[in-house]
Amino acid sequence: MEFSLFAHMERLSETQSHEQLHEDFISLCQLADEGGMRAIWTGEHHGMEFTIAPNPFISIVDLAHHTKNVRLGTGTIIAPFWHPIKLAGEAAMTDLATHGRLELGIARGAYSYEYERLMPGLDAWQAGQRMREILPLLRPLWQGDHQHNGEYYQFPSTTSAPKPVQPDGPPIWVAARDPNSHEFAVHNGFNVQVTPLWQGQQEIESLMQRFESACSSYAGPRPKILLLHHTYVAKDNADTDAAAIELSRFYNYFGAWFQNKKPVSQGHIESLTQAELQANEMMSPANMKRDLTIGTSSQIIEQLKRYEDLGYDEFSLWIDSGMSFERKRDSLRRFIEDVMPAFS
């Protein structure tokens, strides 16, 4: 099993400067690169200080100048916000600028907050349909002189300019959850990214079962599957407990953004009260401690061995957590120095 880092800038208060957050983001990515991780993933979000990532291609080209060996992936492009010709061209240009280090992760998107601002009236089902129309067009556009007459997009014969550095274009990864999404990805020869969020081992096993089922009905080469999970490597049990509290708070805010019911000002959602945090038993610290990949180095190794035994090809450490830069850095360093050697 290989390892990667999933990271963004996240701004919790107006006292934090974007310049410092950018420096911290670069530092974490350099640590991942120097520590031998396979890839860094960073995504796309709009109008949210909770996750700052308006264009992952810009972030990736920036990272290419600060790292040496690590692969650089979009985790993920929100497909319905892109025209297929524009996506193919910008991905190819990014592959050129990074000397062939790009990997292209794509999803339908998750936040109705973003849908109603960028594409009013869009819902998750239609976003998924748009994604399914866009993705199979990328490789033909990279090959060139491809025309299309679909439900959402129509264009005459067109070629991506430039062409990607990688001969068949960047590897394509699809964020999948339900069985149909797994089947779509696998049957088109795309790799799969899954995240169980806070739902624990049962969901981790279920997601792999859906992937395996899709592979069993596909005659082509087996794609790869990546598990993305919130991870914290603690120095001791007390540190584990502290991380569980911080991740509980993170997921409460994640849920508030997802529900899109609270007012937002200057990119910050209205603060949750202590009573609201305590009332959400689903995302309690005890459940975070049970269901996320958090614990001491030996405990993390034991958890990761279970994921490896299930068949996951890559584990991506989701570091966004609302923690301080120092806590993120120290956890990542312990992951690299104490956990990864067990999988050499």
C-alpha cells in the first residue's frame, strides 16, 4: 500500500493571514515530498474559508516549484463547473508545467452552497450526470480531433491544446460512493477514490465491496483504489483524546456547510454553539476516536494493515482538521517516520 497527503488551506478566523496559511500548506506538502509519499492531493472549492481551493491546477503548478518527486493530484475537480474542452486543455497544460506529474481526480461535488452560486438549480443527480458525460471525453480530446453531441455538451471536432506530457494523459481518478459510481469508474478504466468520512470500518469494508463488485464485471485491467481518511498520529493516549475533540468540531462544521442552512459572512459560516456541538452524538469525540484513523503510531499501523488486507492500493492522509499547523506537522512527521516504515 502506498501513501499520499490530502491537504488544503483552511482559515478558521480572520486573525489568520492567507499568506501564512499558504506558507503552512507548502511546508506540509514539502514534508510529504521529502518523506517519500507517493502523491499530494488538493481539491476545488469556492467561497468557503473552511476549505480554500478555488482552482487546484494553480495550486498544483505552485507545488511543482516547491517539491521534487511527489505526484500532484486534483482531489477533486468539481466536474459540472467545467466545460470538457476547458478541463482537457487546462489539465494538459498543468501536466506540461509539472513535467508529467499530474493525476486527475474528479467528482460531482458535494456542497449545495457551491451549486447555488456557480450553477443555480443544479442538484447532485444532475451534477453526477454531467460528470459521467465529461469524463469519457477527456482522453479523446487529448488524442485530438474529437467531436461530441451529448445531453449537456455539444462541440465540433476539437483538439486539446497543448497535449499532455504523459502519453495517455494523466491518470484519471473518480470519487465514488454508490455501486453505480464504482461501476461507471471501473468500466471506463478510471481509478477510484473513496472516503468513508466519519462512518468507520463498516463503511470502509462496504466501499471496497462495491469496488470489487464493479471489477468482477469488467474485463479490462484492474484499476487502483484509494482510501481517503482523516488521520492523526498521536504522541500518546492523551494526545489521541485531544485530536478526537478537534476532529469532532471539524465534522460538526463540515455537516453545517453540507446542510447549507446557516448564514455565511465573509466566507465563514455562523459559529456553532457549544450546545449544538454537544447535541450531535453522531460526530461525538468518542465516535471520532472509534471511526477515524487516529491513535498512536502502533495503533495507526494496526488500522492501516486492515485497510491493506482489504485490498486498498493507496491510503491518503486527510490532514484538514481545524488543528494548528504545528499539530498537523507533528502528526504528519510521526506518520512518515514511525508508520510508513512498517509498510516498506
